[in-house]
Amino acid sequence: MLQIGWATRGIIPDRPAMLQGQMHVRIAKGVMDPLSLTVMAITDGEARNAAIFVSWDLALITDELIAGVRERVKRENPAIPVEAIIMPATHTHTSLVYKDGFYPHPGKEVMTGDEVTAFLVERAAEAVVEAWSSRAPARVGRAYGHAVVAHNRRPAYADGSSRMYGPANDPNFTWIEGFEDHSLDALFVWDSAGKLTGIFLDIPCPSQVDEGLDVYSADFWHEIRVDLRRRFGPALWVLPLCGPAGDQSPHFILYGKQEKQMRERRGLTERQEIADRVGRELERALACTTPMEEPVALAHRMKKISLTPRKITKPERDWSVAERERVVRGKMDPKLWYPERLQQVVDIHDGKIPPPPVDVEMHVVRIGDAVVATNPFELYVDYGLRIKARSPAEQTILSQITSGTGWYLPTERGVKGGGYGSIPVVSIAGPEAGAELVEKTLETINELFPKAGAKA
């Protein structure tokens, strides 16, 4: 029988800190709802097959944070296989800045990136050690469903362009650029007595309903946790993952007015509406889900791969020059990440600096006839669909923004359409790297499943 342990920690410091996720400096003025990390450690009795998921209410994951957590855990308990630590983020835009360089530091008593990183490393290491030591016999069952949370955020226009959050009432609006993925992938966890203890839940949507606030917030994942604990018990563990959603968000391009009217009739906020949809679907899923047959196969592969850097065209270079001039002329601080990245795009094209390497830490974990595969990007939905369609597993769960920062990875049609999310300033990898990622992921998934089929 599998052994599973859980732990959680709050991650709001007691000193002022900046908020990650916009193009200006924000210092948190309060707490709308808690930020936390949740750990699920899973083994089959052999440490080499372990997976330790550390899910964060953060906008992104850096290599420095991963290295810091692994080093601290190894120091605290050398028996824990730190290479098994997998760190996904929910991509809330009302979370901590913990990497220096994104924003100019405002000085005074505000924490630096290094100080916040040290705080986060300590909290995560404590939780990993606790989850590892609390492992107990458990059973898992996989489930799948649908809940409308995300919407494609890239309307396309008659001139061939696309624009993130562009208006649909424009006379030149033609279509929504890409597919919308409303899938829910879940693993239910029961203890040896048959009591539901946790839900491992993947939703392909960044946690960004209220993304521009100046307070800490886990966004819709807070509402989901509250709702699921009301439905399934106050001690329920919830481990959130963000599936491929580089071209999706909870914001409405169409039907926003009607959605608002219906929420008002129900007396729900937008975040509560999302939680209600998710909770109802998980209730339906749980009603027809049973634990996997024993023994449940567990296997974990971690690979480090390098993908092809994005090639920057002359028009993209020239646009970056003009865009930097525009935002600086508009009083944007040139030390902010956005104008600095625009300058890097120009310098890369002009040969002044090399393109940043696209080094990827990828994890693939088989749990029975299901598989979990990770990537560090804001991955456009189409790539996830390619992997799922060709995977030999009965259920393929994909997690983006995991184990490192990869920026956006747009599709070919996204690059052609342009607009934020598809332009080089926020994309160090392009369609060529996307195709490579798909093949490398599938290659690793196939290593974990016998050729005769995916079932354990």
C-alpha cells in the first residue's frame, strides 16, 4: 500500500513585502485571505520511487527557491530524497516577491527578495520534513470532470492579430484564438480506514480573478479550499496544481455581463462561483470513484533537458524598441522587469548578449494507471492537449509553472497573432521548443508504462 503524508504552512511574513504579478511596485497593505504551501509526500516503501509535491500560493517558482528548499531539507533530514521534491505554483498575482530584480526595491523596512526567499525556504523545509515523517498507509483513486473556470484570453481580429484581453465588441473581432480547457483532474486520497483525507486537484487556470489588489490573496484557490472542506470535512487536505493555461485565465472575453447577472441572482462572488462549480463536480466524481487496485505502481523520473531558445525576428526587435520607448515615456520605471526585458530582447537580436538558455527540470510521476507530468512554463493549452492525446496513461495530469521559471511558451498561431503572452519579452522559448517539450514529456511517460498498456 502507498504511504502518504501531508503538511501545510502559512507563508505571509510579519514584515512588509512586495507583491508579484504586475508592471508596477505594490507593497502588501493587508491580508484578504491566507497564502500557504501544501505538501504531499508519497512513497511505495522505497525512497527512490518517492514524490514530494510542494504546492505554493505564489506567482512563480525560481531555481533558487528549489535549490534552497532541497538544501535545507537535506540538512534537516538526510534520509529524505530531495531530488523527489516537485514545486508547482498556483500563479496568483497577489503573492510574495521573493526574487530581486523584478522590481526596484522601495527601501525602508520592506523585505528584500533574499529575505523573503529565506523565509519561504524555512517554511517549506519544515513542512516537507513533517509530511515525510507523517506518512501512513493510504489509497488513491483518480477522477476526471469538467468545471468552467478558465476562458481563452486571446481574441483574434480581421488583420490577423491577437490581443490578450482585447475587446470582443470591436468590429474587427473574428474569433477566440485557441481551445478552452475546462477539465478537472483529481486524485482522491483515503486513509487505511477508508476515510477521505485529501484531494490532489489540477485546474488549467491561473489563480487570477482579483489579480491587481494590494493585499495578500490565494485568489479562487482560497474559495475552493473553503468550499471543499465544507463538503468533505474540515480536516481535508487540498493540494492545488495549475494545468497548462498560458492562453487562459478566469477573466471573461465574452458573456461577462450575463455571468455577473447570474452571480448576483445567486448571491455569489466570482471566486465563490468558481468554487461552487468545482465542488459540485468533485462531489459527482467522488460518488463514482473507488481506490485503485493494490498494488499501486509508483515511479518517478526527474530529467533536466535543454530546449531550443526562441529566435527573435527583426520586426519583434523593432517592436521591442518602440514599446520600451513608449512605456518609459509614460513614466514606467526603466528598472522594472518589463522595460529591462524589452531591452534584453533587442540586445539578443543584435548579438550583444546570448539568448537565455531554456533549461528545464521536468518531473514525471506514475501513480497506478495515472501520470503527473510537469513543466516550468506558462504553457499554451495546445501543447497540453498534444501530450494528453498521445499519453499511454489512462489519465494524464499536467502541471505548469513547476520547478523553475520558464515564462510563456506560445504556439505557432499564437506567435503569428502576437500580443502579450506570445511576444519575446515574455517568451524565451517558442513553438520549436514547444514541440521538443511535448516529445520529451511523452518519451518519459512511455518509460514508466509497459508497452502492453498503461494499466498497472
